[in-house]
Amino acid sequence: MSALTDVREMVHEQYQYRELLYQMTKRDLLLRYKQSVMGFGWAIFMPVINTIVFTLVFQRAVQFNTGMPYPLFAFTGLLVWNFFASSLKFAVNSLTTNVSLVTKVYFPREIFPFSAVIVCFVDFAVASLVLIVMMFWYHIVPTWQLVWLPVVLAIHISFTLGVALMLAMGNLFYRDVKYLFEIVITIWMFATSVLYPVEGIGGRLGMVMRLNPMTPIVDAYRDVLVRGQFPFTPDLAAAAAVSFLTLGLAWFYFHRAEFQFAENI
């Protein structure tokens, strides 16, 4: 009964403080590009440059059977991955960089990592315009399978929010987390089907890579947007279960622990 009460309180507080979440997101978004000449152009510039670099490297070194032009394959993967990785990068320090607010004013502290994810989602939406242009360039027309995009997006965001909450809380109690995160996130990208399909990788390494929840999420975006295929596979169903469970547990324990934040910051 206590757990159910906590869940109701968590949801109610987010609704009650929705205006604060909006203002925090607006503040972070303005600070992100303050005194920046390119502004939102950076959200487009980085995945485009990375796509060009990786296309030149991988197409010369290895030939992948991606079922689509490799630049489109790579950009879609980088677009999805950058949203995930950038969200975690800003979320991991979201509590420790707002000491005065965390220690002196009461409001649901999950607003900080939530705001970090929303800001990165804006970048994700802006950079998606390049994907539309690339699809037009390669004469790829979306099919009715596009209706599944909101579901895939919900799975992606849920997993991102869950991991963001864990990292923000973990870094508050143990400052080593932010340094370990930099190492893990780099390895994690190459263990995901961002730049190459993992189906052709066998052995234990291939099995571990296929157990990675981000791989079916990235592939689901490609299925819906580019291949025009039904995205729901057993792997994506497992990733969805992991995503929603991760968000639920992370949010619950974050809420339970937030009263200890002030004394540990």
C-alpha cells in the first residue's frame, strides 16, 4: 500500500510542478546555446559530420549489408544514439550542478534529469529534419508503418529517463559515476547497432550485443522510418519491458532517496 501511495504522490507532484519543469527546461535550453553563433545548428552539425566520417571509414574498410544506403543507416543510428547519450551526459550532473536548489527549496528533484532529457529531445527533433531530407534524397517514402513511431519513441524515452534518473542519483552519492559514465557510454555505442548491424556478429560478443536494449530500439526506428517494416520483434518487446521496468524502478527509488540528497550533495 505504501508503494502505491508513493506512485500516486510521484505522479501528482509532477502534475503539480509541471510549470516548474517547463521553466527549468526553458532555462536549460537557453543556456545550452547562449553566446553560440550556430545555436540549434549544432544539433544538426554533429550527427552530420559524424555520419560523413564514419561513412568514409566504414565504406572503405568494411562492406555492410544494411538494406539501405549506408549514410542513411549511420545517420539514423547516430541520431537516435545522440539523443540517448546527450540526455545521460547532462542528466548525470543535473543534481550536483544545482546545489542551491536541491538543498534549499522543496520540489520533486526528478525535474532536473527530466529537464535534461526534454532539452535533448528538442535537439533530436531539430536534427530529425536532416533525416527527412536524406530520405527524400534517396527516394525513400514512409509507409503506413510510420504510425508505430510514437510507440517506438515512448520505449526510447522511457529507457532514457530511467537510466538518467539512476545516473543523476548515483552521481550524487558517488562522484565517480560521472567518470565511469564517460567510459561506459563510449563502449555502449559500439555495442549497439548504431554504425553497423549486429546480426552478423556471432559468438558471445554477438549475444551480449543483441541483449543490449538500445539495439532493437535503434533498429525499430530504421524499420518504421526507412524500411517500412513492422517494428515489433521479440527483441523490441523485451527492450520495451526493460525500458518501462527501468523507468518505474528508477523513479520509485529516486523518489524514496530524494530526502537524503541535501545531506549528501
